[in-house]
Amino acid sequence: MKWQGGRKSDNFEDRRGMSGGQKLTLGGVGGIIVLIIGFLMGGDPAQLLQQAQNMTGTEQTGQPREISEEEAKLTDFSRTVLASTETVWTALFKEQLGKNYEATSLVVYDGGTETDGCGVGKASYGPFYCPGDHKIYLDLTFNQELKTKFGAKGEFALAYVIAHEVGHHIQQLVGLLPQTNNMRGKLSEVENNKISVMTELQADFYAGVWAHHVNKLSDIKIDYNDILDGMAAAEAVGDDKLQTQAQGYAVPDSFTHGTSAQRRAWFKKGYDSGDMTSGNTFEDPSLK
């Protein structure tokens, strides 16, 4: 993956060294597991936090800290990937939807930070998108977790993570997330989970669409080995794999993001097609 020297996004906020004053109260170990699985790779933070948090007032304190050389490289990488999503989605929104694209912002932080509309974000949740403020939240230590905990190697694994979160931003812009959030209060837990799976798999699809166009439209250059790394990253965070790792078995009715095979397949479908309009997971009979 070649990204050095590419344009870096200005839609970036560095909160490292700063902290939020909110407290998170969960209903025991089970609640912690649910939140970790739910947030990892793009859960719905507004929905999950509202169900699981007892919150006090929040105050963001401190100043951005000095960062290491490795952190600086990861920061430049993340901003370059984000810039490539801006370029790609600006073009695709015009070509395929006839609309203007509104860019999302990336917030990097240490440990925990406040959001506008999604409570307090924690590093243990993994990266997430907050529809309340249209921002992506990322503790860059997650990059090491990708390698050591999930076995997702290569730089493209983190690029896939960022592109997946941008996929949720696409869903917000086209009006999907507001619709699914409204539906959740009217459905059973099992049906809610199915809606969540469809939502997450579509974000994987959008990440694949971005990968299809990135060479042609942006400063980043990738090859098929990078795509394989992306598919491996998607596979590594499937619900079946995460639940088996956490508790020794998987419970399909509780899946919220899709199986490893499904996540890999929808990312690949987006990459193969490059057509953002052909990823309607909500019409896939196998997901209903």
C-alpha cells in the first residue's frame, strides 16, 4: 500500500492527552461484552450507550500531548486514508447519486472522550461513528489490537476500519441510519439484531466500493494483496469469531455485525462492483 506523500485530510481533531469526565456504568461483565462486540468495527454507539450508561456531566480537560514517531506515522496514515475517502465519495455521490458529499471528521483520542449525541466513547469499544455529530472516533492503539488480538496484518487493515466507519457516515447522509434507529424501538431484540447486521454489512460493502475506486481517484495506491488484507480484517471481526473467542460459543440470534464469512463477502462485493447502489443488504433474503 502506497500512501506516503498523499493529501492529508483537514477534517481531523486530535484529543490525545485530553479526557472526558463522564462515568460509565455497565450491568456487569455481560454488559461489557455486549458493548465491546457492539461497538467494534462500527456499532451503533447512540443506541448501545443509551441502553447501558448511567451518565454524569462531561467535561473535556487537558491539552493534546506530544506523540511518538510511530503515532505520528499512524496519524498521517489515517488522515491520508480519510482524505482518499473524501475524494472517492465526492466523485461517487455526484456520478451515482447526483448529490454533493458532506465529509465526516476523524477524532483521535486516548482511552475515552465525549461525543455529541453518543455519550462517552471508550477505546475498549473499538472505532465507531457517531451519527449525532457526524464524526468517527478512533484510539490509534486499536491498530496494535488489529495485529495482535485479531491477527489482521498489513497497513490496509486499518484503512479498511476507517473506510467502514466512513460507510456508516454514507448511511447517515442517505438517510438510512435515522430510519433504522426509528425501527429499532418497534421491533423485537432478534429483529433489531438483524437490522444491525444488515447495517454493518452495508458499511463493509461501502468500504469495498471505496477500495475499488481508490487507485483511480486518489493519491493512495493499493494492490490485490491489500484487498486480501482488508478481507482478512473483515473476517477477523465477525460476530461468530468474536463471540467464540469471548465465551467459547456463538449465538446467531445475538449477532449484530454479521459472521466472518458475511463480512468478508460484502467487502468483496463492494470491491468487485464499485457501484454504491448495488449494496442493498436490506433486500438480501439470506439476511432476513
